[in-house]
Amino acid sequence: MLMGLLPNHERLLFAAEQDLGEAIRGMTLKLEMLGQTMAANANHELGDVILTADCDGKFAKLSRALIRKAGGVLKLIDAAEALQITERAMQQQLLAGMALGVMSDREMLLPKLQFTKADDTGRLSVLPGIDRVIHAFETAKAGPWSALQFLLEPDPNLATTPTEALRAGRLDEVEHAARARLGMDEG
């Protein structure tokens, strides 16, 4: 019954017929990720504004604008394919804060801005430093939508967007800017 609540539950049912232990591990991972994203969505926090039920329409509009500005999104399975890893490995990266995922309509989406070409084969990799931004926002109990907004907006400490600074290899500066934005370095 629990499998029916999860996206791509047909795959889990098929996996259960092949290897019940692996299917249970996959379901546990998906439920864990779903729980985390549901907790983050419960706080729909963008910047300093906590969205209430009255603001859901505004959140939907703002989230669509952020996704457009991020160059679009990849679904979980598509991101895994582009990184040439399994869906489970992609889920583990999200849970570990190694990649940024945002929840939209019960589906985990990965903003394209965080990906870069790894080599000449066209294979993608996660932009170095994204994990530092995610960690700062998780520590501050700010949601992934807030982290995405931070990555997209020009930061006065960086004189560019954090994403562009990460692409230029300025990982420490971006981490400091994220901490400053979140008020984490204030005494």
C-alpha cells in the first residue's frame, strides 16, 4: 500500500517481484526523501517571508519564475540519467545535500543551473560548491526554494550571482555569502 503513495511506484512493484529486499530499501529511501521534502514544503519559506495558505498562489507564481530563471528543471530520473548514475544514487545525493532538489506538485525537481558538463562526452556533473550552499540553508532551516532564490539573485558580496561565482571556482566566497544572507556569521 505504501508503494502506491510514491512516484514511479510501478517500478518498485516490479522490483519487489525481482528482489523484495532491494524494493524495500528503495521504498525506504523514497519515503525518507518524501518526508524531508514534505517538511520543507510545510514551511514554504522564501527569503524572510513565510508563505501562508493565502499566499499559495503567490508561491506558485514565484516558484515558476525561479524555475524559468534556473533554466528549467530535470525530473529525478532524468537527472540521474544525465549524471549517468542510478535513480537511487541520485536520491542519496539529494538526501545527503550534494544536489539541490525542490518539491513541486508531489514531484522532486532538480534545477538545471546546478549542473555543468563533466567532460567531452556530454555527461553532466553537479556544480562544485552547491553542497556548501545547501548545507548552509539546511543549517539555517531555510528551504530549498530559498537556496534556489539565493543562487539566482546577484549578491553584493560577490558582485555577481552565486551560481556564476561557483562556476568561476569561488566556492569559499559563495559559502560566506550564503552564511551572510542567512545571518549565520553574526555574533
